[in-house]
Amino acid sequence: MSIPGDPTQPDPEGHRGTVSAKEDAKWLQWVTQQFETIAGENEEINLQEFKTALNVKEPFFAERFFALFDSDGSGTITLQELKEALNLLIHGNPMDKLKFLFQVYDIDGSGSIDADELRTVLQSCLRESAISLPEEKLDQLTLALFESADKDCSGTITFDELRDELQRFPGVMENLTISAAHWLKPPTAQLCPYRPRPLTSAYWHNHRSQLLCLTAYVGLHVLLFALAASAHRALGVSVMVAKGCGQCLNFDCSLIAVLMLRRCLTWLRATWLAQVLPLDQNIQFHQLMGYVVVGLSLVHTVAHIVNFALRAQSESSPFQFWELLLTTRPGIGWVHGLASPTGVALLLLLLLMFVCSSPCIRRSGHFEVFYWTHLSYLPMWLLLILHGPNFWKWLLIPGTLFFLEKAIGLVVSRMTALCIVEVNLLPSKVTHLLIKRPPLFNYRPGDYLYLNIPTIARYEWHPFTISSAPEQRDTIWLHVRSQGQWTNRLYESFKASDPVGCGSKRLSRSLKMRRSQRRPQGFQPQPLFSGALAQEAVSSQKDVTVELTSYSPEGTPWQGHEGLVHTGTKDRIQAQWGTSASNQVLVSEMSLENHQFCNIKCYIDGPYGTPTRRIFASEHAVLIGAGIGITPFASILQSIMYRHQKRKHICPNCQHSWRDGIQDDDMKLHKVDFIWINQNQKSFEWFVSLLTKLEMDQAEEPQEGRFLELHMYMTSALGKNDMKAIGLQMALDLLAKKEKKDSITGLQTRTQPGRPDWNKVFQKVAAEKKGKVQVFFCGSPALAKVLKGHCEQFSFKFFQENF
């Protein structure tokens, strides 16, 4: 069965219409089997079994559904009662479903819904969708929906009034169901998502460079194998195969490390070769070449074993099989007969590296095993030089490039130790690091670096996307999600009461840093938010302290903190500026518990380029971030905001503001669609203050000049088609229209429940005709496959962030 909200599955509600008698009989048989599995021998389901089977978070809905299913009031549900209820919910008409919904909301059975009953239902809806809102916000949602539905102002909502209110939301009544009830859903035909078809124009459009390089790679191997085999055809088939594989291995073993030369690849991205070579797929080609090396090595070894076996059986051979295979006595090889022993050693090292590179090793908290075994490429190269007489010729140029890059990287990364000056612990175990930026560290939006923190692990380097804009000169931001051994140690070390490197005089250091940030520095953008993100926008039930920072464009007075007037309440912070610079204010939370000023030594290696470097050369860019996958786009969006701020001018006399119409030479963007998909509400706190500032900047533009559009999705929230969420989603829509902001994030953009309907999203993008569309994604590989398929369907260029 399909999972609710799964983007790879069709919408099940779209297939629930009139069914044939044959299909209906199959469905009833399936329901009976499901019932017998849960009911057991007594052939009845009690409330506890019903709750377990329904798989709902909030017991309120399970209890209400159970009471309505239990038509005779016996305290249990029989098979007949279940069939009747399911027939109503699955095959019933919209009016039958609406009556059932009304009964769910009418808790006391009075025939009408009062405000308190509606509040109880909405509270349960919030819990079912994993949304946390203050009590005052819940009251506002209740009143918004109640006042909208209670047309006659009688103080209660009748069935007719609820029906009229639902009719304002097209398609909701027809598709109303209990979508989270896994065993109650009828089996539906599984429609496979769109899969890219090779050799079509759309497939060629997105895979042109990969296919050309793969063809050249295969052709070169065929040529090398044929030339080496033909040169030794007089020595027999086994020797021909061994020599052919050996020649291919000369090429592969010398080139495989070049694919991981990140500095060279970053340099190539700035040249015309980036349009020809598949630089974004360097890791995939590295892995492919690794598989080829293992395969060729095994064939090469077997061919030599067969050759040695034949030679040992020959009467003219003075050596036994084991001597030919393991010793130097036969004199095989160009360096003291070392070909056979070095070959055995090479095969063992290669198999060890291959096993330790498997995903089950790398992703199960044993990164050190992968890292240290992968360093065996150094002894392997030495053994290969001793093993094959021609390998040193193949290695000369790639090896020189490799060791030059490693030497430069070692010197640059270890030349000067940097400091982590500030740490913020964000929701969902995300560590926000602020690192003092070295003077010559120049990067582009979306780039990444390698980080080493000796106090966490002396020899481990891990890649992280830079989430700050290049225009921010003082610090580099990294957002690190705790998903492995190293990242968990990092988070826990700062979560401790007195982490390593953080002294006891934290407030003094905080005061010193704040004062240093007030100094005018010409056109120097200050951090968009320091500390944890703006929880004023993301609704919460915690007390917070708010700090506001501003831009100081050249020619405008520096505001500092003097113009700030702020008042705090338990659930809401209100802040305003006393000058005209109010539109340049950013809100950020400074939680003393999770915010620390430190002086921890670290080293960085980078920056290195990614596919996102192409964004500014795009005409219509669609940025899709899943969870912490927003980090490269955070840097890009900040850089866009900086560039727009730079183009802004203010008249000193009348304070009229305008922007230059001329865009940067390297920025061709006409439209940006930013889509952020999060599992839960807390995750929006990571970058909500940045998004708030972007919306504020866009609000200043005329409607036709707004090029940025935000789309927010929360996958844990149930949609309007679900009986457990329809009231909540209607109330959120009504309150968002009234307050001009979303109750979940505080943004003007309404947070949509569930996952995006990618067909609708891309259809809308295609219909806008803003230019050539390029889709940039950072997130899970599973979602990347889905998006890639849709991009093939719409002939959009697709780029995925890889490490």
C-alpha cells in the first residue's frame, strides 16, 4: 500500500470512485482478512486494538471513530459494523462523509458544534500533525474558524453551516477520508512514478556529458585491452587476458585518485570544460572506477593463476605452482622478480579497501575504518610500481597533480589554526558553528569545505556546506546535522555545561563581541542572525530573548542598538525600530542555554565548488532543500539579498528608495522558486529569520519586480483531505489571510501540509515561462531520484549536491 504523502506514489483519493462489483468483492475480502488479523479468535475489535490498528498519534480521534463505528454501543466493533463504516468512508458520497465528520466534531451529540468542542478538536488536530502552538494561538485559530462558519452568529455551528464552510475548499469534501488508517485503506493499483527513458531527447539533455564520458571510458578500455592482448597472443589466451586487464588497470589505478582532486575540479568549474565534463558526478565515476578496478583485478589474477597452473604442469618448468604464485624465485617481474608477491599483496589490500568502503561500514558510525583503509592507496601505488614495468609512466602526470594538491592542501589547512568563536545548538540536533574567517578565504555561494576539530577527532576531516554568504567577511557559518559518530560528539561536547574551549567568562566575551560588531566597516553586512534562529516567527511556548542586527550600507548612519525598542512577553516578542531603517531589521533568538561564545581551535580545507555555482547563471532556478539540505541555498539566498541591498539607494532628502535595474554580470536570474521540505515544525527555526528578511525585502518591490517565491512544506502535518486535519488546515488558512502570516513559521508564506505534488509544482514553473529552468536539489538520494524523473518529464536541467 502507498504511504500517505509519499511523493513517489499516486494520490489514493484520486482512485476512489465508483468501483465494479468484482473490484468491490475483492476489496471486501481484503477487509475481512485485515479484520481477522487484528480481531483474533473473538472476531471483535476493542478500543485498544482499534487504536493500535488506526495508528494515530492522538487518542481523541481513535475514540471518536470507535464510538461512531460501534453502532450498537457494545464497546466492540464487529466485522459487519466495520464494513458499514468503511463503505461510508471509502465508497460513500461527499454528504455521507460530511455527516460522519460532523459527528466527530459534535462531541456531546447535541446536533451542533460549540466553540469549546471545536477548540478540543483543533487541539487534537495539532497533536496529530505534530504542530506546537501557544494556547493563545489555538484560541485565535478556533475563533477564526468558528466565526467564519457560524454565519447566523448563534454561538453554534450547524450541519448546514459546516457544509457551506467546507464548500469554500474545492475538492475537499469529495476526497475526505482517514488517510492515516493504514489497514483501513483499500488496496489501490500502484502506479509507478515517471522513470527516465534512456536515449530520449529529455534524457540526453540531462545526461549528455555523462554518456559521452562513459562511452569514451568504455571505448578506451576496449582499445587498451585489444592492443595489450594482441601484443602477447603468442603466449596463450590466459596471458592475453592477464595482459589486457593489466593494461586497463594501469590506466584506472593512475586516474582513479585524480577524480577526487577537489581543488582541480573547483578550478575546472570556472572553465569551459565544466560544460563538457561531468564534474558533478566525479564521486559516482570514482565509485564506478573502483568497481571496475576490483573486477579487472580479479580477472587478471584468475588469468595468471591459470597460466601458472599450466606452467607448473609443464615438464620444462623447474618451479612448482606455489613458487610461481608466491615467491621471487621464478624471477617474474622487472624488479627482482617481485611481480607475484606484490600482486598477491595488491589484491589483498584492494579487497580490504573495497569491503571497508561499502555503505554499511561508512554509514554505521565506523567512518574511521573507511578513512584509514582508504589511505592504503599510497602503499598500493608503491606496490604497483614494483609490480608492473609500465605503471610509473601512467602515474607520472596524475601522481604529480595528486601530490601537488595534497601538499598545497596540507600547507594551507595547517598553516594557520582558526577559531570557532560562536556555537548555537539548534532544534533537531543541529550545531551552528561560526568560525573566524581567514583573510584570503574566498568562496562562492554554495561551496563547501572540510573541517577538522582536534578536540573532537585529531585526524578526521568532514565536508560541510558553507551556509553564510561570501559577502560576510568576519565569520564562516556551518550548520552540522548530528547523524554520525563525529557529528554527535560535536553536538554533545557543546551541549555539556562547560564544553572544551569555552571559558567561564562567557558574558564578558559576548559583550566584547557585540561591541566589536557595532563598529562601522563601510558596506559590511552583519550576520543575518546570530545565535539560534528567530523563534518569534516559529511559534513556540518558550521564553526567548531577541536581538536585532542591521545592515549598514555605505552612506547611511550606523544604527547599532540605540534605535531598538523591544518588549517581551511569554509567547510573543514584538520589536520595532525608531528610525526609517525598520525594513532592515532581522530577528534572532539568543538563548543562553544553547548559545556559547568560544575559542576552540579548528582547521579548514577548501573551499570547493559544487553544482550550485551554476545558479547565478540560470534564468529560472528552482532550489529544493530537504531538511538540513537547505544549507547551500541559505548561502545563495543571503548572497542574492546582499546584491539587491547593494543596488538599493536612498535619497538623503526625502528618504525615497530605489534599486538599480542593472543586474550583476554573473547573475542572470529572472526568477527563483525556493522549496523547503521539513519533517517537523522545529526544523524551520534553522533559517526562518533569513527567510523573514527575504520576504521583507521582496515586499518592498512592486509585484512585477518580485523574483523570489518561497514554498514551505511540513511532511508530518496532515492535509485537508484527512478528517483528522481538515478543521485545523481550514483554520490555519483563515488566520493566515487575516494576519498576513503563517501561524507555523511566522512567514508570510503559508506552510503547506504533507509533501509537494511535484507534477503540479513543475507544471506551474513551466507555465511561468521565465526562461530556461534549472532545478538544484540538496537532500536525500531517494527524493533525488523522484525529482530527477520529473525533471526528465519536463525537460528541466537537474543538478544534485554531492560530497
